[in-house]
Amino acid sequence: MRGLGLVLSNLKRRKLRTALTMLCIFVAFVLFGLLCALKEAFTAGVTVAGADRLIVRHKVSLIMLLPVTYGPRMEQVPGVSAAMHFTWFNGIYQNEPKNFFATMPVTPERFLDMYPEYVLPDDQKKIWLEKRAGAIVGRTLAERFNWKIGDRVPLTSPIWPHKSGGAWEFEIVGVYDGAEKGTDTSGFYFRYDYFDEGRAQGEGMVGWYGVRVNDPDHADAVARAIDAEFANSPYETKAEPEGAFAQGFVQQIGNVSTMLIAILSAVFFTILLVAGTTMAQAVRERTAEIGVLKAVGFGNGRVLGLVLAESLVMTAAGGLTGLGAAWLFTAQGSPVPAMLPVFYLPTDALIVGVGMVLALGIAAGLLPALSAMRLPVAVALRKHV
């Protein structure tokens, strides 16, 4: 306890300098936490992608459609256990472009069977199967607009206008949750039969297919077989693992991991210089006191420990507080749900952050601590004279 009191009293000697150094460390670790949450937002689709699922789209572009009749043909390909289709609806709520979210018509039973990460209570599933205009929404989306089961929601779509010329009318019959923390719960799913009957054009066409394979180890071979099935047809396909499909969207932004490492490396190198300089100045200012401590019986190891402890306390106060602030901010949910539906600080990032706090404390204090340990008593006391 006496050692801790000595460490704290040393940190209080230059309160402004210590506070500013801690503030720099605090900001660095807040930035670390937010960047990790941002990385998780961009790569969530890759993280939760099923190893046994493929995405099959038009060979030319995702925006080009495929016939709905392709589904049964894909299920005849050896190694395929199920196929179901999606179509991008681009629903807009209250005619406000900012009220945009992922909206897709699906076949309910096949959708819930192929994507078990979407958890819907059985009673709500039963109603969805019975109600033609029924729709299910993710928990995040329901909280965003304060929707509840039974609410009627009109949507407009610039891509798929209703044949009546008016808005599409839906009834919320279920709210799904994610089986995993990284699951996107900002989606709006409704029945394909209702969509196909109501759209003004494009009947019988869909956007892309999700395909489940029997053996994930043979996914690439199955993908090639699917593409071969529709080769030289008016609607050729491109099949790829679901994770690779999601990764393709992330790569349109850039290599998120590389950018994250580059930014954090620059930030932490700067913080290391700041914290190291602070500790070096503190040791130089206390040269005579260190000599006195050694003269009254403090061994080299104890002097080394005191300086390292001072560095660790300073970095821990700033770094752990910064990580806590980042966690509290991300725990409130995404600041832009339409763009970043998944936004949280992963546990492994917190563990890495704590390790970085300790590493920064040791790295910043090691050289000043070694200098203090090697300082001869006579030299230290001579400087005091």
C-alpha cells in the first residue's frame, strides 16, 4: 500500500501534465473501440455467413433478375438440399427517403428454415404463414420506428410500384431476434406471393437465390455445377459462398482491417511517444529523490517496479476509461441504423484493448524505469547538491 501511495503522489506532482497525458490515452482508446465497432458493422455479414450456404445471382450484375423457375432446377443439382429466392424491394416508409431499410419478399417457411439465425416465435410464424399481407421485422427496426405486432405499415418502392398505383400495405405479424449478437435485425421480410400478385411488372422474376448445400466442404464444386446448369442460357448465373458474397460488399469500401491497423498504428505510436516522454520527464525531475530512495534501502528491482507501476497506473486510468466510454457508446445501438444495422464492441476487441493498455504502460515506462534502476546513488545525490 505504501508503494501505491508513493506512485499516486508522484503522479500528482505535475497534475496538468498527467491529466493531459491521460486524456490523450483516453481519446486513443475511445477511437480504438469505435473503430473496432465500425469494423464489426462492415464485416458482420461475413462473420455470421453460413458455411453451408451459397448465393446465386445473375452473372452480369446483382441488379439483373433471374427467373423464379430457377429454384426447382437448382434443387436438382447434386449436393443442393434447398434453394430460395430474394428480391430487393427498396421499401420507403412515410415517403421519406431517410426512412430506408432492407425490405425483401421471401417464401416464409423456406426462409426461416434456411436462416436459423433469425429467431421468430412459433405463434408469430403461424400467423405469417396464414396472413398474405403479413410481414416480420427485426427487433432493431421495430424499436427504430416503435412498431409493434398488429401495426399496419404502408411502404412505397421506386423499383416495384404497386399495380394499383398506391402504396403497399403490410401488417406486422412478427418481430424476430438474432440467434447471434452479430445478426442483422434491421430487416423487413414479407411474402413473395403477395409481392408477385401486387407488382406492376416483372412477374415471375426474382433478385437472387440462397442455396444450402449438403456438405460445406463441397460448396465450391456445387457452385460450379449450378453455374454449369445455366450456362449459355439467357440468364447465366454466378454462384459463390455466402461469406465471399458478403466480403465482396465490404471490399467495395476497401480493406477495412488494413485501414483499421494503419490508423491505430499511427495513433498508438504517437501516444507511446507522449506517454514515454511524460515518464522520462518525471524520472529526470526526481533524480535526487530516486538516489535518496536507494540510499535508504530501496533496491534496483523495487525502483524499477515503482516507475513501471506509475506508467501502468497512468495508462490504465486513461485506457480503461476510454474502452469503457466506447463500450457505453456502442451499447446504445447504431447511430445510423439504416447504414450500420449492426454496431457493437465485440468482447474479443475489449480483451485486445485491455492487453494494449498493459503493453502501452510497460512500453512507455520501460526505458525510464531502466534508467532509474541503473542510476548510481552517488550520481543521483550529486545532482541534488
